[in-house]
Amino acid sequence: METDAVFEPGAEKIKVPGAVLVEGLPGVGLVAKAAVAYLLMKLGRRKRICRFYSPFFPSVGYVRDGRILPYFADFYLVESPRPMILLYGNAQPSTYYGQHEFCQRIIEVAADLGVSSVITLGGYGKDQVSDPRTIYLSSTSEESVRRALERIDAIPYEGQIVGAAGLLILMAGELGMENLSLLIEAGDMIPDYLAARRGVEALVKLLDLDLEVGDIYDFSMAYEEAVKTIES
């Protein structure tokens, strides 16, 4: 058994040389998922390239309004203000092997599309959070961390990164891709829109995005719209 990538008709031929992959899978505080949901709703025209199904996704059913829904992760292409592949999903694999196999498939498809750099997001759970929320940076390259610190207010991270947020940058580094992980302090709120907003603000600076970042209400509305339109 392995992760299956189901492409939209004709999407197998898409190539986006030099694109950036931004990860938005559920984790602590749903920070990454809420941040990428915001980008999907605010960056204009988006095109779904493929949907990933993993046999290692959780076995617990996902139900809304009495209807069971599949666990998935999608690649979306956003071409403006710069070419990006946004990874949005409602689950991560629930086993160590499944995480590795799933992330390897993600990176393989990303490389085939022409992705040259990977940025992952995640929540860093704390009982007491800062204002503004602290961002912790890591990469397989010290130079990447140094360059990022010149553009955003953050500190180098020391510790563990669980799940796709860590594995994807490791695998990207092995293929020679630029990579960066942003862990943002997250509190008890789920989703933690304050942390997600902080992550999007950082992405806007790192990627030179022409995007006016809204307030927390704007983030909550964008997240609800993404769940309604993408996960229905």
C-alpha cells in the first residue's frame, strides 16, 4: 500500500519551474492549515492539480452534517503574485512509516512539477504565548535561516519538529531544494488564528507577496469558506 496521487484531467502535464511549495496540513493549533486556507481564499484564481490519498490516514471517520468525508491532501497551483503550490489537507498519516511514505510522495510530485523550494508551517504549543507570537526557524541550510532572519522577526529553533513540517524540509534538502520551517507559538484556540496570521505575515515578507493581511475575523471567515468549498 502507498499514497496515491489522483490528478485532475490534464494536470499531469503541468510544469511550474521554480515554484515554492507551502505546506498547510493540520497540526498543533491547526496553524498551517488555517494559514494556507487563508492564502487559498485570498490569492485569487487557484487550480487543483491533484489529491493525495494515504492508506495511513486515521481510521476514524470524518463526518459533517451526517455525511462521512474522506481524508485527503491537495496540491493547488496559484500563479499570482508568484508561482506557488499550496498543500492543503484535513489529515496527516497516523503512523511513523505512513508519515515518511506520504511525505516522500509529496516531495516526488512537487519535484516533478518543478518546485525548487519548500516552506512548512506549524504550531509550537505553549501555555504562555508572546505578543506578537514568536516564530521559530529551521532548515537543512544555515544560509537559508540566515537569509530568512534578515527579512522576518524570528529566532532559530532548537528542538523537535513532528510530522510533515519537519519531514518535508528534510526530504527537500536531500534533493537539493531550498527549505525552511516556520513554527509559530500557538495557544489553546483551535484554529489559532493569531498564530496563522503571524505565519501569513511572515510568508508575505519571505515570498514578496502582494497581499494585505486581514484581521482575525477575516482569517476565521476564510477558514470557514475553505472548509465549506474544499472539504465538502
